[in-house]
Amino acid sequence: MKIDLTETTSSKINAALVQARRDIGTPAIGMVLTLVIVTDEENAYDALKSANDASHEHPSRIVVVVKRVSRSPRSRRDARLDAEIRVGADSGTGETVVLRLHGELVNHAQSVVLPLLLPDAPVVVWWPEGAPADLAGDPLGALGQRRITDTYSSEDPLGALGLRAEAYAPGDTDLSWTRITPWRSMLAAALDQQTVSVVSATVEGEDENPSCELLAMWLADRLGVPVKRTLSDGPGLTAVRLESKDGVIVLDRADGALATLCMPGQPDRAVALKRRDTAELLAEELRRLDPDNTYEASLKFGVGRLAATAGAGGGAAKAGDGPKAGAEAGAAGAEAGAEAGADSDGKGSPAKPAAKPAKRAAAK
């Protein structure tokens, strides 16, 4: 069932939701959270489709906030709210409210969304693209326990990673981080099978791909070894190599679907490592509502290293280089390990110009 409301209010939308549930014969719908999607008209369809698919695993009230750009000064002064309500088969396993904000109301979206949140249920805010610099400080972001972005959709993905680290607050996450969950699980399982001492690592993938950078930062942070970024034609992340005294552990995925795991003294194994769509990524993020401390540590490790490299005025380090590499590019006179630890707190601002030269150096 679909209901269109023009020049309406939040109270009328709530009343229409109750009436719609009664009309379809389900006055009570079990929903576990409210998912607020902040997007524009161009991306609203794809974002809503992904959210509806994810709602089969997490029944939700989906509130889509579409900020309409007013062209004339008179239109910008007028505030108007239009809404589209979907329940039943037209809305996955929950309810959907599409809000179109016009004029001055665009600057007060939180006052419209607040009355539509499910009582005593978690709130997750998702920006498919065009996320603000400070997620927790945004009026809509302040409503959520979790705030989801996707740096891959940014014009400057590496710069967006720096912004995410600089303004990080507990509850922030990134679908670029979610994309590497299978890779992290597979690499951790491989190291559990063999007791080896990793001395260096290489992450291979597309240029300007934030998932590759996040995986490199995670390896550098967790293993404490130098990590080199090399470029490939993709798709996405293509290979990880862990160098040890006993041999090389390689996880290679050339086609974006099936990967090969090579370990010293063992036969090669084929593992499923397909590229997942947005609905699967979103469903994974909705499974947890607590802060992701591993994501925070990995994100801030990379930003601290880049800031130290830029401050030294030397050559750009490879993305994801280990503590020693980051330290050598920092201020002279301190030991390498101490500098890397100091730089990993993420308080420095990101050095955007260092990203591209670093990758060129790595490619050579």
C-alpha cells in the first residue's frame, strides 16, 4: 500500500501509518530499529532498494530524507513537507516513509524525523554519499547510535578517510571497511593455522580505493610491520601477501569472485570471496550497534602516519606503511617505534597531497 501526502506534517504522517497498518490487517509490526537514509533524489531509489533488501534480515522503519533544492528565492523561503508512505508488500518487511523537504525546512530535517522514530528502538543513520564532515555533530547524525557512510562514493576517497578519522566518534563506520570483513577473517584464519612471524606485507588493489587503504592500515596496526600498497586494475582489492621467515602467505582474488589461498607447506585452496552488493554490506552493519574499536584503531593509525609524513617535508610514504616508515618521515630525533605510536592517535589532520604520490612510488 502506498499513500501520498502533500504539504503535510509529522503528526499526519504518524496517523497515516497507523491507519495503513489497520487497513492491511497488521496493526502491530515487529520492527527492531529505525533506519534514516539521508540522500538526494538521484540516489534515493538505489538506497531505498538496498535498505528494503536488508530489511528482510532486520525489519525496520525506513525513513528516507530527500532534501529538494529550491531554485528561486521565493521557493527557498517557503517550507513544505511532502511524504510517501509504503507498508505491506511495497516496503519489504517493515515500513517506509519517504520525506521530501522543500525550502527552509531542508535546514531543520531533524525536527521532521524525530517524531517518526520508533520508540525505545535503536536509530541508524546512513548517508549513501555526500556525508557531512562531522557525522556525530550533524543534527540528523546526532539522532543515531550508529552512523554509516561510504567513502568509496566520495570524489576524493582518501581525503574522505582523513575526514572520517579526524572527526571520528563512537558509532561511526564505513561500508568501505565492511567490504574487507571477509578478507580480514580469511587472513586471521590463515595466521591461526600457522605460527609464523610476519615481517612485511603487501596489499594490492585499485587506485583510490579506500578499502585497500583500510586493509593496509589494519595490517600495519595489528601486525606492527611495514605494509606496502601496490596498484592493480582491480576489481577492487585483488591480493594480499604476508612475508614471513617460513615463506609467503598469499590471498589472491583476480576475478572479484573466487580467491586462492597459498600457504607454505600446504596445497593451494580456493575460497569464496565475492564482491558483495550494498544490501549485504548494510545488513552486516545493522547486526551490531556497539562502537567498532578495530575500525577506529585502523583508521586513526593511517591518519597519524600521513600527518607525520607531511610534517617532515620529506618524500611521501606508501599508503599503509608500518610504524617504522611513518616514524622515519616524522620529526627527527625520536625513535621509530615511539614516533609511530605517537602518530597513531589520529589527532593530526590528514595530508591529502601525499596520497597520490605515495601510490605512484608504490607502483614503481
